[in-house]
Amino acid sequence: SSVQNDDFHWENYLKETGSLSAPSECFRQSKIPPANDFKVGMKLEAHDPRNMISICIATVVGITGARLHLRLDGSDNRNDFWRLVDSADIQPVGTCEKEADLLQPLLGYQMNISSWPMFLLRTLSGSEMAPATFFKKEPPKPPLNNFKVGMKLEAIDRKNPYLICPATIGNVKGDEVYITFDGWSGAFDYWCKYDCLDIFPVGWCRLTGDVLQPPGTHVPV
């Protein structure tokens, strides 16, 4: 069927499945997706995803739609992570210093801690810093959880966070929603807060130029 090939079209899919997409007001995403002006190789400050209180230097190693593929300086690709350009988890180099905050060595920093200032100097020397104007303000949180069971959306696969896939609201509890991935057997499903930045309205990938995966073929939709 038209659903399984690379030309996945939401319009046809919603019709075929008799589904409705979740209104964009439900999401904590900018109505007009933010422009992504970053370039591979640029440096910024980012919260270490494994230890959110610590802010480290990271390098843009890839760009996909409105998202940045980031690697903490001094780390390898096993700890790579993805952030939207309007995420509050990223900021221009120098923000920590301005706010009298300390840039931290990343979790698992191998060298002697006294070598940290030198490492910082070396990693930033001659690098291109991402300009402050490239960082966009995080969108406001919708006041209420207005998601309903059965609504369709686009969601990040948390086990493979570079992927965005067609998904359905499987359950709603208080301020949480259960994200189920269409055409998969449930191994990737997760609960998240309704204002989570890993979920997007239908059509987000098309607007941002990110790649939307087709639904899986493991179970009938």
C-alpha cells in the first residue's frame, strides 16, 4: 500500500486509517519551525544529557531539519545527542562565563582534572563559535494537556533519537501522554509529558526538511 513506501503521505495515511492529527496547539513547538542556521563544526555550550546539571562544550557534527546532532568535546559518538535549535539545553559559548557558571568536564573525562582549563583552551582555539543569533527562544508550554487517545503525530524514537516516526497517542494520564509508534510492536513506545520537545505535529518534518520514517510493517496499523 502507499503507506509502506518511501513516499509516505500523511494526507493519504490519515484517510486510510480514519485518523485525526493532533492540533498544533497541543505541542510545545514553534508554530513556524525555527530556522536552522548552524553549520557542522560550530561549537556551543550544552547540558550533558547524562548529567543535566553539568554544562559542557559540544560540537555540531550533523544537521537534520530544525535539529542539531551534537557531540560533547572529549567524548566519542556513543554519547551523541540531538537538540532542536530552540532548545533551552544549548547556548552560545561564553554564556557560562557571563553567568558566573562553570563549564564542566564531561562525565567520564579521562584526563587529570588539572588539565581541564588547558583542554578547554585547546578545544576552543581556532574554532568557529555558533553566533548567539542562531539560538532561538524555547517555545512556551501549552497551558493544558489537550491530547486525546487516537490522535496522530510525529515523534522521536528515543532508542534511535535521530529518527522521527509517525505515532499515535495511545493513552493520556494527567499531564502525561503515551506515545505508540505506528506499525511497530510496542518496543519503542514511551510515556512523556505533554509539553515534551520530542513530539511534533503532523507535517513538522515536511516543514523543517527533516526525514520522516514510514510506519513499521511489524503489526497491522
